[in-house]
Amino acid sequence: MLRSWRPRSRRDLPFDPVRSLLLILLLAGAVSALVAGCNGNNSAAAMQAVLADSARYTTIEWLDSAQKDFGKIPEGQKLQVAFRFRNTGTMPLVIARVQPSCGCTIAEQPRETIAPGAEGQIKATFNSQGRTGINHKTLFVTANTKGTQRYDLHFVVEVEKKTS
């Protein structure tokens, strides 16, 4: 009588299905982390390369004052701030970073390069909730510009306490 072969335990199988599944999941996670890490590093590395290469420097003209006073606003209002600029040089302008001085302000930087002669703007939103009194805020801007690569844009606003 012919018997069909049947494994007595998982050890008799040519492969362990649980270990194979774990190995596949581990490899998939490693590959996705590697791809995500490489994509982020490449853009940061590209920005650093532009900032380090003085042959790619350009000039910038701030069309608005680098210091703005927005007067008084009620507590809880979100204040929209914008600083306009023009690329007055001959190379594309790269705004590599815009860093607010505080977590109550969220900054937006241009994602694309600014062509020579073109204009752009740096936007920010200040959340006045819980910030009563006079607030002095700064946006630290890094760009591929001659002379200096760092600019400080300031704004002041007085937040008045809500009266219920």
C-alpha cells in the first residue's frame, strides 16, 4: 500500500512558513525605510550643494520691509503674514529653509526655485491663542544669495485678551 507523504511537524517542511512571512515583512520594512531615507537625504543634500556652491549664488531684494507691525488682534485669531521678494540676480533663487522662532508660527516656503527677475513670497501663520500681550516673532530664512545666506524677517503683533 502506497502512503502519501505527510510531514510530521513543521520541521519536516522544506521551509518554515512563519519564519518566511516574518522575513518578508522585515525585508519590506527595510526597503521602504531605505527608499524613504534616500529620498529625503537627496533633497537635503541637493539644497546643501546649492548653498555650498558660490557659483550658483544670486541676489534677493525684499519688496516688503523685513520688519512688520500688525497692530492689535483679538486672542484666538490666526494672523496671516507674508514677505514678498524678487530674485534680482542671474541664477535661480533657492529658499532652502524657513524656520519660525516659535511653535505658535507655521511657515511656508516656496517649493520651487525662483527664476531671475521673478517674485515670490514667504508666508506664515501666527496662532494667537494663549499669546496675549506683545509678541515679537522671527522667520529665519536661508537662501543661495551672495553676501549672506541668512535673513531674519520680523513681525510684531499685540494680542488682546478675549472678553467673554
